Amino acid sequence: MDTIKFSPPDITQAEIDEVVDTLKSGWITTGPKTKLFEKEIASYCGTNMAVCLNSATACMELILRVLGVGPGDEVITSAYTYTASASVICHTGATPVLVDTAKDSFFMDYDKLEKAITNKTKVIIPVDLFGIMCDYDRILGIVNKKKNLFVPNNDIQKQFGRIIVMADSAHAFGASVGDAKCGSVADFSSFSFHAVKNLTTAEGGALTWKSIPGVSDEDLYNEFMLLSLHGQTKDALSKTQAGSWEYDIKILGYKCNMTDIMAAIGLAQLKRYDRLLSHRREIIEKYSKELEGEPVSVLTHYEGNKISSGHLFPVRLNGKDESFRNELIKLMAQKGISTNVHYKPLPLLTAYKNLEFNIKDFENAFNMYKNEITLPLHTLLSDDQVDYIINTFKKFLSDLK
């Protein structure tokens, strides 16, 4: 029996050729292809610039550090997310503030978000789960309403004059609302190009931002470059120019640059990305149609002018609990179908329990988690495999009643 994988990378000869070209070029670390990939990402998202790094996590942490977030500050994010959304807050020394989801929703409760804001709040990190963008009109409305509480610590925070919205858009590259692409809506956005994402560079990520009045995009880009490469004033490409060996270390930075090998994969993926998104939409629409009338709830990925990137297909098993869900996962696996759960709310995890978060304070998030199962969704699925997944899933739903 062949196993249907949960989310394998879609790699074609185009990606292989691009990587081979990079290997033959003699330039395999950060170089011309990374710089080209950054320009292509910015163009795709509708921003002036983009920065490519080795992970979305690195992108989020560097954004926080560029913003000067640190000890004594608070940063708000959702309790229903992967750890990266919150761990980067802790890395800076700031305090994570977790907000429960709205009832019967995977997304944070915006009323509770508003109540969680204090005069220590510097950043809000909404999470674009499954490829669906958060309600940024609502979020930006909240931060403007709470301007009077904002206490800036440095010049860039003064330029904003309000809490900064930094989207964890790890799932949402290619999503849009109207004419606005994800990456151009929040103040800053972070994307993941990990192996399981819609567009992959094996590992890797990118960050974008909306131009900030009084702040040069070029200066901001250079600050990200310094932070991502030990605070060094010249990258390896610049140092290869004749007589240009000398450099300085301006700050004690980090090491999280993207390589040209990674960028090469991304450049090839980006050329066919619209087709990949279209294929994902076909699968989502088939799943959604075939599950109508079943005792489950599914997300609406495409509604009016709101277009998802179609990254994941979560299904809630109405009225069921963890034991039912876990048994269903085992049965699907026995039939060769890999499924998953997205996500364990952060307060269920040891690291966050140690920070004194208690799942009892996040009832809505727990109720979303306890009966959630994620079906395979990727562009290597054949029509027959999609049919097999649906029929097997529906059979077990009936058998386990």
C-alpha cells in the first residue's frame, strides 16, 4: 500500500536545474540569486523591498530587534499557533501576552486583543493560520484607538506613534484581500519557505514591510542585513570586489542569512507559484464540496475578495473530543493516509506552562484543538488520491459514530 504523504515538497526539473546552475556558478552562499529572489518577493507582494533569511522565525525575531523590543515590553499574539510566534518574543527578553481565540474560531478574539493592550504593549503578532489573512482592518483600528497608551522607546517606534502590527504570515504567502497581497497589509510580515510550505526553499523565509514615513527603506534593509550577518558591514559578495576585503563589525549581530542554493529553489518555485495556488484551490474546493452534510466544520478559504493561499485544510469533528480525533488519525494512517493536527495551543506545551500559562484560561483555543484534524493538501496529490482521502475519511466518520 502506498502512503499518501501529508505535505511533501513539489520539486520539478526546473528547481533542480536552477540549483545546478547555482552550484556551477561557484557562488553558493548569499549572493546574486538571493538578491534577485528578494526583488521578486517584493514585487510579488507589492512592497518596495524584502529581506530573505534562513527561516520565518529569524525574520520575526529580527523585526522585533529592529523595532527595539526588549525587556519591560509586552508583545501580544494568539494562543492558537506554533511556538515560533511566541518564542521570538521571549528571545528578545520581552513578555509574551497570549490571547484566546474567538468562540468557534481559529483566530484570536479581537475584543480580547483590545483588552490585553497596556502601556507596555509594543507589538501585536496576528497569525494568518492555514493561509487565511487576519482581519487587519479591525486590528489596525484597535491599535489606532489605543494610541494614547503607546509609549515609544526609540526613534522608529516614535515614527509609528502606535503599536506595531507584525503579521506571522508563515502560511499565507500569496493570500490577498482585494488588490492587497499578504505582505503589504500589516506593518511588517514574515513568510516561511520551509519544506512543507506552498513555496519552498528547503528552509528559509522572507520579511516585508510597508514603507514608514520618516524611515528610509534602504536604511531599514541595511539594518536587517547587519543583524543577519554578525553586524558585518560587508557581505561576502561585496568583499569579493577587487581591493574590498576590509570590513567592520558595527553591532553584535546574528547569523541567519539565506544562501543562493536556497534562493535558487525559490526562484524556480515562484515562476510557477500561481499554478501551484490554483491546484491547491481545486483540492480545497473538492474537499469542501464532498464534506457538505457530514458532521464536520471546514474553513472558508475563498470568500468574496478574500483569497487564501490554501496552505492547510483543517477539519473540526463536530461534538467530538481528543480521543475520537486521535483514533481517527490512527485509522487513516492504517489506510496509508497521513494526517496531522494544527495546533496544540501554546498553554498545553511544557515551555509555556513553565511561563505560567494555563490552558483553562484559553477555553476557546482548547475547544478548537481538541477535535481538529488536518487532511493532506499538496500539489502532488492526484485526483484519485483526493477521492481516496475523502472516501476513507467519510467512511471512518460513519464507522466511529
